Amino acid sequence: MAKFTVNVPVETAAPTVVVDASPDAPLAAGRHRFSLVVVDDSGNESTPDTVDVIVADRDRPTAVLQGPAIAAVGKEFTLNGARSFDTGGGTIKTWRFTYLGPAIR
Ligand SMILES: [Ca+2]
């Protein structure tokens, strides 16, 4: 694995490299560009080739819905989705509440 810093080349003797990233130190979501220059055994350098890699949040969030166990007839009550959470570097931006009708036990 290699920790990449902008414009600091990482040289290897192998054709692949693992880009170091973890939940604690992620690459930010978005489009990231990498380049490769190869050097032959005579010291000749190629022109660079580049690739863009899109880093995206691909993890589904988890919904956690809470409500009162009992509510009085004719009185309002609150449904609370605040304990819902997301992983993968995103944040929840919409809470979609739906009434599903009388519950069957
Ligand atoms: Ca997510």
C-alpha cells in the first residue's frame, strides 16, 4: 500500500500499487486523478497517462425510527428518525416517513 500526496510520485518495481485509504483517512468523495510515467531499463521515460477515479459513498444508510408506545386519541405525537445513521462518508439528507395503515399483530 502507498499513501499518496498530491504531486509526490510513488515509485515501485511492480506494475500495481494499492492506494492507501481507510474509514479514518479516506480520499474525499469526488473525482481524483492519478498519472503514471514508466521508465525502461535504459532510463527512457514515457509521457504520462492518467486515469480519473470517482470516490463515492456506496454504503446504504440505516434507518432507525422511534415513536411513542402509546399516544392519546386525538393528540399529536412525534416520530423520530434522529438515530438513523450513514456509513461510507455520507450524511443523511432526507427522512421519508410513511404511514403504512393499521398494524396487524
Ligand atoms: Ca452512505
